[in-house]
Amino acid sequence: MSLFCTKEKVLIDKGYTDVDNRFIFNYLPDAPEKATAVYLMGLALCQSSGSDNSCQTIAQKLNISEQEVLEAYLYWEELGLVHIVRGDSVSVEYYAVRDSASALKKINATKYAKFSKEMQAVLQGRTIMPNEYNEYYLFLESNTFEPSALVAVAKYCVELKGPSINWHYILQVARNLFASGRTTLASVEEHLNSQQKYDNDLRMVFKAMHTKRAIDHNDRELYERWVKDYGFSLDVIVAVAKRCTTGGIVKLNNLLGEYYSNRVLSLKEIESYETQREHLYELAKNINKTIGVYYQSLDMIVSQYLMDWQRKGYDDETLLAIAKYCFTVGVRTLNGLASTIEKLYKCGITTIVALDQYIEQLSARDQQIKQLLQKAGLDRRVTPNDRLVYKTWTETWQMPMELINFATERSVGTASPIAYINRLLSDYKSRGITTVEQAKAALVPQTDKVTTSTTTSRVLVGGVEIERRNYTDEQLESLFATLDDVEE
């Protein structure tokens, strides 16, 4: 499961939530109330690896929308306290609250005199303070990022958010560009200019979602992924956006990522997929009811189990029949059901007809085992161990039924008939005995000597005196090395 909130390694999980004093003194006083609540709630969830670690949990507990949760994290991302991981699903990584960069490294400001002048010209609506300059200098010193490229980033951010844009946001955009390998003025301008062409399309997407906020750099990044990486057309994106009036761009990104993962790219395919998904949700409820479990959210069951089972050829009737079978034999978890279906699939059983035939075969096998138990003087139910040893006798050792019946007759009156039969058949297999006549002949002690380099001794096994070899440690080591290669 993908967690929504995680911590940077520097932050240590404990039984309570640590809040850095630097956050309280330097960030909390100016932070919006809603953003503060989201930050603290997410920080606490970082210690949870369960299903409650989700954007939905934060939204429900704070009585706000998931879109408002994301907007709060965008605020903290601009300040460099978190990083929003934008993949097939959105997650948030908390950064440790760091000291001012100026305290970490002293930099010669004259080296960046030209850069400083250009930055001030871009941010002419306010005066750049020494601490902010030091943050820019540290970024340039620490990365192979051209100063002119950082000026271009600042221009881009001003166009998006106005001259009052803070330095945290500028450096966040620069870090994203650096991570994608864009470090020169030419590559940065080419990328930023190409993204601006998406604004008209994004306005249509925002209108479909009833979103009134300004377009952000992150919106452009997401849209570029939807179009270039996923291959969706504007018509498809707008149509899906109409279903995201609650949840906003987070929900839209999740849906498009899901469609892409399932190779659903056109409107027709999406409509069919959604219709099928509604059907799968109803099927999930019925399966849960059949095996006696309850899940409030069915998303995981549909995506993790049902879609895979359908791809393997299972229909509703067969899945419900398997679920009923599992409940009857005491398998009452989804994992247990999934394991049963996987075993059936390996046996080529994917239809209700094949399942019925298989169950009939199992029933016939159990009847044969039951007859053997009665013949051995045991009046009880067939157990899993009985089935296992019977499979070993008939399939692995390929013992004929006549020989198994003969061994069963000889087990009558013994303390442990099944173990006795197993020893006899094991002896028959090792000696190459495959008929009742050979088994009867083996009851007479053999006088022929077996030529071997090992020493021998005679022991009584199952009422039969047989010759045993005494093996060396080296020979036994070779035996078990060979067994390691045998597939279970």
C-alpha cells in the first residue's frame, strides 16, 4: 500500500509526535490556520502504516475537502518543509526543519554580483534580503545550475504568482528542474516556455472541475505528464475532470493514473471501464458477504484482486462458487481466497464447469481414502494429512492401488496404520517393488548380498527384515543437497 505521508530519515518515529521548535517559532506564527492543522495531522500520520494514512483521513478529521488538503501542502512545499510526490498517486514527504542556509556555509557575494542584480530586477516589487540571497547562492554552489537559469525560474514564478512570490517557491521549482536534468538557461527556458502553452487547456480543465484558483507550476507539470507520458487528449482529460468537482486535481491525477495503468485511454474505453468497475464493486460486496468479511472501502479489493481474477478468465459465478467453497472449508479471508484461486488457476481451473469437475475428482479421491481408512480399521473423517500422503503414494511414488490396498491390509492392528502403510510403500519404492506378488515375495528374507562400498545392517521395518546401509556424513550431505533442488 502506498502511504500518503512519510518522514525523511532524519525524523525518528516515536510513540508521540515531535514538532520542531524552529517550526513553532519561525513558521507557525504566519501560517494559515487550515495549513497548520493539515501539517500537524499529516505529521502524526507519518507514524502510521495502516489504511488511515491517507489524504481522505486528513480531510475527514479536519472536516475539509481533499483539494483543501493538497492546497495546504502546496503552501508548505513553497516553504520547503514538505515535498509533494506526484506519481500515479500523490503522497507527501515531510522534510526536517533546517537551519538558515547562511549559517551552514559562507559564500562570497561578489561572485554572484551580476546574478543578484538580475534577480532584484525580476523581483522589483520587493527588496531581496541578505538571507534570501544566501539561499540562492547556496543552491547554486551545491548544484550545477546556471545562475541565469535560476533568474529565468524567478521570472516564470513571478508571471505565475506575482512579484511577492517567496524564495521557497522559486527554489522548489528550480529543484524540480534540476532533478529532471534541466540545468542550463536554454533547457530551462525551453521547458518553462513549452509548459505555458498548456494554460488554455488547463483553464478548460479547471472550469470542468469548478476550480477557481490560479494555474500553478505543479498543474502544468501534471498536465504535461497526462498529455506526453500518458497520452490522453484534452477531450478525455476534460471529460474526466467533470467527475472531479470534489477532490479537484488530486482526484483527477489519481483517476488518469489509474486509467493509464489499466491501458484505458479513450472516452469509450473509460466509460466501459467505469461501468465494469461499478459491476466489480457489487461483486466485491457479494464475495465479502460469502466469505464473511466486511471492508468499508472496496477500492483495494477491486484493484488488487477482482481485476486480476477477471484477466485470468474468472466470471462472477465461478468466483462466488469458489468463495462459498472456501467458507465451507474454513478459509474466510481475502488472502486465503486469493491463494485458493491462484492454486486453481495453476491447475487450469477457471470456469464453473471445470470447478465442478475438480470438486467431483476431489470427492472421489476422498472416498477412496475413506475406504482405505476403514480397511485399516480407522473410523474417522479424511484429514489434510491423509490427502497429502495419499497424493504422495499415488502421484509422487506412483504406487498401484493394488499395492496400496495390500499395504493397508497389512497395517490392520498396528498402533498407527497410516504411518505403517507409509513405511511399507516407501520400502517398496526403494526396492523397486511394483506388484503384490513382488511384495509377498519380499516377505521371505533375501540371502543375496548387495555389493556396496558402505557397511550394512539388518533391521525390522513393518514386520519385514530388510538390509540397511550405513551411510557416511559425506553421502548424507549429498542426499540433502539433492533434495534442496526438488520443487515443492
